[in-house]
Amino acid sequence: MSDPRSVLFVVGSRDSAGVVRAGLQSAKRLADAGWLQPLVCGPAGAVLEAAARTGLPVAELAPASAMGAGDELLERALGNADLVHALGLEAAHLVQSAGPPETVPLVVTIDGMGERRAVHRLRNSAFSSLRGRGALRWLVPGRIPTSRLVQSGLVRGDQVVTLPLLAYAEQTRQEWTVTRAAARLGLAVAPGARVVIGFGPAHPATLHRIALAITKRAGGIVGVWIDTGQSGGFRGRGNSGLPVVSPAEGQHLLAAMDVLVADGTQLAARHAAVDARCAGVPIVTTPDDAGAEMVRHSVNGYVCMPSEMASAIEAAVEMAVARALPHRPLERRRADQPGDPAAVTARCYSAVLGHPLLRPVLIGRRAAR
């Protein structure tokens, strides 16, 4: 085996979409296996502290670099790396500002809580030099956001790699069963009642549609919305009367769901639709939401237009009452199977470096766990 390649991971000051944590988890796996030599570089703060807790070596940038100014440490690290991976668009801006050598391959994970915001940032002239690089790959969580970003014309189809969506609650099958009772108790759910959990930005129109579906059923449904929007989540009730909780609290309540409603295109590493699919819970979503790739229409949920959401929620509740879905992972086609983020990332690294970096058992279809 050849010597491990030096990979510089650049992080920003925030990780609202979870891509930094997911990316560093993959980096740790590959480093532990001896296939790469990582260094995590970024401004001081919670993100860099989290990287240090994983056991990866870290280097703190000067505070001014968080605002786009050059940093000597970053410039040296860029010059010594075999490959640079910017985890998020903020990190990509730091890399662009430091002026990475054209000979160093670059990988950028696109993040952002909304696709429009990411597209707006990509249109910024600051990223024009990055888009022109030859050895460049964009990593995008989810097939649907990947397709839409390519259609926008801002990223080339041959430079985009799709990362698999990860579970939002990060619970094992056994943990899910144990926490379900506790989650339903926290929501004061009566025996026999069904829980509809919403996931995504808390838009008033979407909250109204869920409230309408609950009202039409005349009791027996408890609804709550997990706000993943730009506001960062807030506790309280909107004009619809539907309770809205923060993402942190939502992780604990997710196990109580009988139906998941996902609305709002998300560029995030984790999505609650993965949890719902694995728990055998019906999913209602819109075509633009990344969770739609987890749905077989009328089989394990419904992909509908926003105007049809209220009736789709009613149908999904009936599906849950009838227990039409087994509480186990659905049998899916091979192409639909969620992949291993570390293996996908390894294939990406191999492509931009121009030769296989890892042994086939890791980068092949059956990834080593």
C-alpha cells in the first residue's frame, strides 16, 4: 500500500446543515484505516472543537480569516496538501481567499439550509475561480438537490458527486423502540392517537396544511413541526396553532412519529425521511424536498404538490392506522440503497487524484463498515 495522502479539511465557523460533522466522521474512518493523513483547519469555535474531539489533528486559523482575509497557516497547509476538502461554502470561501495552488485537487461539500441560498452564494463571483478548476468535485447530500443544482447550470454534471442522506436522529433500531414510548409521553399522546411530525423550514402555509388535515380528521392526531429553517428553530405555536420545536428537541421527539411530513428543499447531510423509511413510517413530501427520494408513491407514502398535502396527510394517517407498512427497513432496489458516505468520499478522492486511493473493498459497491 502506498503512503497515505495528505488531505487538508477546511471548516467554517458554523455547521447548521451537519455536513462538517458527517464529513469529519468519514475522514476519521479513512484516517484510522491508514489511507489518508488528515489535518483540519478552521477558525476557533465550536466546529473546530468538535473536530478536535474526534481525535483528528486541528490547526486554528487567525480570527481575521473567518472574514475572508488571508492566513499564512492556511496558505502553508494548502501548499503542503495532496488534496483539499472544503466542508461547506463558508470553508470554500476561505480556500478561495487563500488562493490554493492550481495543482492541488479540490473537493467542496455544498451546504446551506435552503437550495436558493446555496445557488445565490454559488453565483457570487468569489467562487468563479473555483468553478474553473479542472481537478474539482462538488459533493452534494441527496440525489434531488444534486439534480436541481446541476440544472441551475452553476455546477457541471461531471464534477458533482452525490452523498447519501443520513438519518437525522442517529438512533439504532433498539434505541428507536426504547425511545418511542418516552417521546410519546413527552408529547402527551393518548393511547391510540397518531403523531404527525413535520420536518423542514416552518413556513406558515405548510403548518396550515398540517393543521387542516388534523382538523378534518376530528381528533386522534397530535401534530408537531421540527423547524430546520434559517431561524434555527423556535419553541411555540404559529398562527396555525401547531407546536413548533427546535431541531435539538425534534431529535428526541422523532421516535414518536406515525407519519412524517417533509417540506422544503434541504441541502443538509441528515434528513428525517431516512429515519421514517427505516422505521416503516409513511412519508408525505413534495417533489422538491430531498426526502422524496425515500418515497415510493402510494407504497410507503406520497409525493404531492403543496396544494395536495392536506389530503395526502389524511391518506398517510390511514396507512399508518392500517399498519400497511412493516416496522422494518423497506425492501428497495439496489439503486435505492443508501450508500456509505466514507466510501463515496473515497471514490471522489480517487477520481480527483487520478488513481485509486483505497482498496476495492472500501470503494466498491459493498463498502467496509
